[in-house]
Amino acid sequence: MQKILYTIALVMAIALSGQAQNHTRDNNNQNNMPPPAVQQTFQKEHPTAKDVNWQRTNHQWHSRHTDETNNTHVDTYYNQNGNRVDSHQPIERNAVPHEVDQHVQDRYHADDYTAIRIDRPNHPFVFQLDVRQKKKHRKVYVDQRGHEVNYNDRH
């Protein structure tokens, strides 16, 4: 009798486990697509975007897509209501304002850095600079005039 009960319990546990895995997989597939408000805002802001990938991170929707204008990857973050939090786009060194470049050279004595422009609604944009000094990397945020700013990048 105990063997029969044990066998029944084992079969039921396996069956329930399989159902739970399918339920989790279905929820993950649904969660990879943002809500309609986010999709509408994205389409309005990036009508020519291609290769769009969505992820949900830190209670925000993150899209990574290719900008057709300059063929670079853009990371854009939205809240649940479809409001854009910010966008991060790598820029070429020759597009960095002279004041920003001068600040990096004066302050860090470095000529080797990469730049990402961070655009935020209703705020001036900032640059995220990855400054390389010998074997160290330093992440610095500056405004368009080359002044360092406090920026809490939650991504």
C-alpha cells in the first residue's frame, strides 16, 4: 500500500512540475513584450528603428535597437506607463563637444575615452564617459559644458 501511495505521489509531483515549468515559460514569453503604452511611445519616438529587442529590468522596459540615422545601438528605457526615462546612445569622439573633451584631458590627463549621450525628458542631456587611464577605467558624467554632474544611472 505504501508503494502505491509513494508511486502516486511521485507521478503527481512530476506532472505538477511539468505544468509549473510550462506556466513559467508562458509568463516569460508574455513579459518580453511591453505593455501597449510603452510600444506606442516607442513607435512614436523611433518610427524607423530596426532590430528591436525588449527586456524588463529594474521595473522598467528596456529596448535596444539600431538607429538608422547613424547605424548605432540605442538603449531606451520606459516606465510601465509608457513614459521614457532616458536613452543611451554611443557617439563618436568627433561629436563630443570641445568643452567635454578638454575637461577629460585637463582633469584626467587622458585622451582615451568612449562617450555615450544620455537624453532625459525635460532635462539637459549628459555624457557618460568611460575614461581609460593606464589599467583603470573611470565612469564620469558631464554636461555639455564639460562640468561633472552627479547622475544616478539605474541601468
